[in-house]
Amino acid sequence: MNAACDLAARDAVYDVIARRRDVRAEFDGRPLDDAVLARVLGAAHRAPSVGMSQPWDFVVVRDAATRAAFAAHVAEQRAAFAATLPPERRTRFEPIRIEGVRESSVGIVVTHSQQRGGPHVLGRHTVADAGLFSTVLAVQNLWLAATAEGLGVGWVSFYEEPFLRDLLAIPADVRPIAWLCLGSVTHLQDVPDLERHGWRGRRPLTEAVHLGRWGVRAGQEVHDA
Amino acid sequence: MNAACDLAARDAVYDVIARRRDVRAEFDGRPLDDAVLARVLGAAHRAPSVGMSQPWDFVVVRDAATRAAFAAHVAEQRAAFAATLPPERRTRFEPIRIEGVRESSVGIVVTHSQQRGGPHVLGRHTVADAGLFSTVLAVQNLWLAATAEGLGVGWVSFYEEPFLRDLLAIPADVRPIAWLCLGSVTHLQDVPDLERHGWRGRRPLTEAVHLGRWGVRAGQEVHDA
């Protein structure tokens, strides 16, 4: 590739990172092409994993009754969360959609198996969660690939893990870590839902970056003479 | 954009997902431009997060003495892991590099704070780890942005968390989840290190995909009459 192409390719990656949204209300339910779904799952499957353990699995859920059962469970969990909120926050929460389980084209349940990779997973000796982290990395690959395909993804976390395990006959030693609503969308919002609804804004990058050690910000570094 | 441009942009995203590698041996130590580092950290900071909590922080480590201390700790952990391996696996492990802490341009320690976002984090009511997952999603954004910049990233997990916390003065309620070696590389390998060294190969995507419920593979779906 020439330099201009390299630059365009780089910008395309930043663009998809910037345009990606956590979608709830914008799914239009149009069916998903099998080839597109395979590409998106293939991207997830190319994630890095500790010791090459690839501890993830993907359960593709199209069935309307299964989705309705999950959506009803999510509605219960939403009500339970709302009940914990002080009145002002509860009022803010009220109009915020938290899922598009039935409206999306398909559900992708991402699971994690700590058994995958055998007893000696290289790199998981000191940090047991390193396996779990690998599975989460796969989610972000999926999310960005879907965005590049013009699709939307919404991660639903308002559920009890045992409920979802039972619903999809997931073995006891496998953990469901996400229900991802995936599908065709009318559009992606420019501003994230929670910011638009005044739930919570974004913090500036400078607050998240420390130089050399925790708490040292730009301009405060100590340099040797 | 026209359709050809859209397609090129989509392919650029898949390309960077495919070319991304977990780098150990290929760092050449050339200094990193501040503007590039800011773009890569900015990409991480654009990750989705549960309830817009943005629970991550990034500690940028350039200091040689700090990096040497961390590398020495990692070497100890490597020896401890090697000691747990049966002889055949130990021989396979021997030539595999596990870090480029001193050779990379910079270290980025990614941390997670469960306190960020206050007492009512939307979407973390049922799944406590949803916050931790957000921080991991930020790592994958960083990884892909760095790859798009022509840089390499290597996630080092051979460390005890308390050691790294002490080394960088990270508060007790903040968890370091990754030391990422980031920097200029001579090249990216076509085949992942662990596969080239015969440690472990990749499983096919079809083994990771289940249709409708756990254990149902393509061709085995039950359709209603």
C-alpha cells in the first residue's frame, strides 16, 4: 500500500472506534445475512487470548420465544435496579432504554470457559482473571467489526447469570458474560444514550492518564537533573 | 462516502483485527511520538463502559529503573510457572519470550476502579464484573489503534498485582489489570508466537459457535414444522 492508503486505513480504524455505540432503541429488526454474521463472529474469534486459550464461545439466539423470556427477565432486573435509586435518579432512569433483545436481528451470548486450554495456561499463572479478560477482548473485536459492517451492538448486563445459563443450557462450568443484541439499525447516535439523557457524562482523557506513577499528571513529571 | 470507500474502510478494520499480534520480541525501542501516544490512549478512552462509568486509568511508564524492576519481577514469575510444568511442556516453554518490558517504547499500565461512577452504576446491579469488563474493552481499542498506527502491543500478565500496585503507587482500591508493552516494532509476525513455537494452536471458529442453545452446531438446528 502507498502512504495515502495507509493513512486512510488508519483513519478508518479510529473512525469505527469513534462511531461505535451501545445500541438499544435503533434496531430495525431486518434479518442479518449469514455471511455478515460469520465475518463478525470471525473477528471476535481473532481476539488475543492468554496462552492462546481462546476461552470464548458464542451462542447465536434467533428464537423469538427464547428472546421474549430473556427480555422479561431483564425487565424484572430493571425494576429491581430502579427500586434502589433515589427519586431524582429514578426519574432520570425512567426514559432510558436498556435493551433491544427482541428488536435486534439476533442475540449473541458470549461465554467464558476457565477450563479451556488445559491445566497449564501460559500467562494465567499469576492473574487468574486473564482468561476472562481474553473473552472480553473478543467482545470488543465483535463490536468494532459490527460497526464497520454498519450494524449496531448493545451489551445487556441486566440479568442473573444462572437464569441465562439455564435458558440456553450452558454447562455449569461455563460463564455467560454478555448478551449482545446485534443487528441492522436505523442509525447510530452521535452522543451516547446515557449522556443524552443526562445520566452521566464522559470524563476527559487527561483525567485518566498518569505519567510514571499514579496521580502524576501532565506538567507534574519529575525529571532528573 | 461512496460504496467503494465504505467497503475499503470496512476491510481496513478487519485487516487490523487480523494483523494484530501479542508482541514480545519485535520491539525496536524507538521513541514514541507524543501525538501518536495521545491518539492511542484516546482510542482506549472511547471504549464502551457500563453505565458510562469509564472505570479505567492509564499509567504511562517510561522510566528505565521502574521497567527494569518490573521485568525482574516478571522473570521470577516466569520461573515459578516453568517449575509447575511437566518436562515436555517445560522444554517447549523455554524458548518462548513472554515480555518486552524494557525493549518496548513505553509501558502502559491499565487499571480498574470499581468506585468510579458512584454507588448506582447503571447495568452493574446484576453483574458486578461488568465494570471490570469495560476496562478490558478499553485495552482492545488501544491494541487495535496501536496496530493501525504500525505499532506493536504485548500484554504481560506474569506478575503479582500487589507488586505492580506498590511499584506505581496505585491506590489499594484500584486494580492493575494489565502491563501493556507498546511501541515501535521491526514487524508483526504472521503467525502468533505460541502457535509458531508449538505451544498451542488455534481452534476453528465453527467449534466456538452454537446455534440457539449450547452444544447445537451448524446443521443440527431443530426447526419447527
